[in-house]
Amino acid sequence: MARKIGSRYAAHQILGRGSAGTVWLGEGPEGPVAIKLLREDLASDEELVGRFVQERTALLGLEHPHVVSVRDLVVDGNDLALVMDLVRGTDLRTRLDRERRLAPEAAVAIVADVAEGLAAAHAAGVVHRDVKPENVLLDMQGPLGPGGAHPALLTDFGVAKLIDSPKRTRATKIIGTPDYLAPEIVEGLPPRAAVDIYALATVLYELLAGFTPFGGGHPGAVLRRHVTETVVPLPGIPEELWQLMVQCLAKAPASRLRATELAARLREQLPMLAGMPPLDVDEPDAEPGEAPMDEAGEPAASTGERAVRRRGAVPLVPGAKPDSNRDTHTSMRVPGPDELAGGARGTARAPRAAGAPRPGSARHRASARRRRVTLGTAAVVLVAAVGVGTWWATAGDDTGTTPQDTKHSAPQTP
């Protein structure tokens, strides 16, 4: 049975769920739409409703081929909803879960599309604040681009800002998805356009590597890494592309590129990436003392289990599976300076070349033992050689050799 949303829309089928609400396949005066119905506790917050109305003009005016347009904002009793264009395809998280990592040409083409969408948003004064694969939709009906990539559109503009009200989070809370949070947000500074660039560069790293540069383990550890650790190079990508990513992952917001610059620079990289296969790297291991996490965000039952870092997807497309209902945002205390400084090792955990032994594994321990045996054997041989040399140098004193016989012996200490 259809659910009425305001006076103009009807919601027919749930497409997905997220931390902020539920996405429905709906119908409006102009045809099919996607309707994001916010949670009831959000809809009952008068301050948030006021912010919702204030954002109306900015969100409705955001039009770009790589942005999922907001057609309407509905405030009706307990219903608070964003009515958006319906994209027929899938979200980037679903593709990443299926393929683990993408070929560099396709990854760069997708991120360039999103960068162009961000450029339009930033020019209109809108900061997304939650750029991640779940919020990138791939239009399966659009023309194929470089590397066979479908056109990418960024969605969920304004949702993070609406939720992040002073009443709800105060100055000591963080709203966002930990793996993609820029350092300045972790440190409690207001989010500017540069936070979207940092998040998008993190997405590009994830598309290429199959994992995020600072993710893994407890959310608090992830936040600390954003502030204290530097990103480790990915083997196998062109140096120019890597330097571009490093610049956009800079700790200082002013050092990052603007969205227009990033889009143009990425487009320039595409010819040299044509035909390059996906990277062959292994995910880094958990830090010592950091237990693997299961799908619910809890420590895995066995330390041998691989960490699974699922994030709830909210696809705005028909036929997509609802997610696990797990929140895709973290609302937690801002770490203090001492906590952020504690335990930093200078660089993030390095990806391993494919086939290299994992630290702590049986192969790694056997290799370490072989090195110790080799060094020990070398030390024994060296000591023996020194002993023989010393005997040879002093043998003349005991056997009556002439001075000519001992002219090559080591000099004696007075």
C-alpha cells in the first residue's frame, strides 16, 4: 500500500536504509522519484526542521549532470523528506563490494565525475560533508566513459549538515563516516569545501587499493590516524597520479586542490591509465592490540578472522538490497590533543606487495628465524676468523720465529 508523502508524492517500496532515514521508490506529478524520509526523531526536532527549510533554496538550486538533483523538500506533520531524481543503477559501494578494487582508468573517471559535481556544489556554497562510495550512484543507463565506467552522480547533499545541529552534537561531537573524515573535522574545526576533497581522495585510494588509507579497527583509532599519520604509497600507480592523491590528502586544508582543479588534473591522467589492470596489493594488517572487527562493528570472535569493514549503503535505485541498518555515521567525542598524539607511528600501515607474508604469520616468523640463523652463523664464522688471526699473530712468540716472520702481524698496543 502506498504511503502519502505530503500532498504530491506517494512512497511505494523501500530501496534502502541509512543512519538518517529510509529511501523509498516513489511517484510524483512528473513520474518516478526517490524519496528520502528522515527518521521520526529528526522530524520532531524543531531546530532541525527550521534548518531544513533554510537549506531548501540552496539544495533545490543545485543542478549538475554529476549531482542527484533535489526536486522538493517536504515538511508534513511527522514527515520530513527529500524528494530526489531517481537514478537507475547502483551505488559505488555495491560495485566495490563485488569487485574489491577497480582498474585505475575506471576509478579515476568515476572520481573525476564526482569532483565536477562537487565543484558545482562548492560554487553554490554547498559543502557535502559525507563523500563516500555509498553516496556515489552509477547511472547504468548513461553512456560508458573511460575504462567502461558508468556516469557517477553524488547524492545526499545537505543530510550531514542537517543532522549536525548544535543541539544534537554540540562542539564536542563528530558527525561523519570515520574512514573519510578530514583531520580538521576530527580536531573540531568547522567543515569547509576542503573536507570534501580529502574524502574524495580517500575514495579514490579505496577504489584503487580495495581499502581506505587510515581505516580499520576502532573508530577512535581511525580518527587518530587521520590526524597523526601520513599516507603510504600504493605500488603500481603512476607517480603523477600518486602525487595528486597525496596533495588532496594533505593534513592542511589550504594545501589541497580545489574541486575544479582536481577534476581537470584527473582527466589529464586518463590516457596514461588506459588498459592498466587493477592493482595487486594486500590489505595491511591490524595494528598490534587492535582486534579485527565484524560486520556489526564488534571485535571478531577469533583473531584469525579478517576485518570486515562494511558501511551501510543507501541506494536511490530500484532493485537494490536494503542495507544492514547499521549507522553509516559516527557521533562521538572529539579526541583531546594527548589522545591524538598517543601511539602515532608517523606513517599509516603500509600495504603489502601481493604474496608477502603478513607480520606475525607462520611464514613471517619462519623468515625471521632464517635471518637470525644466518646472522648467527655469520657471527660464529667472524669470531672464529678473528681467533685464528690472533693466534697466527702471536704464534711467533711461542715458536721462536724471527722478526721477518712476524712483520705482517697486527701492531701491538704499548
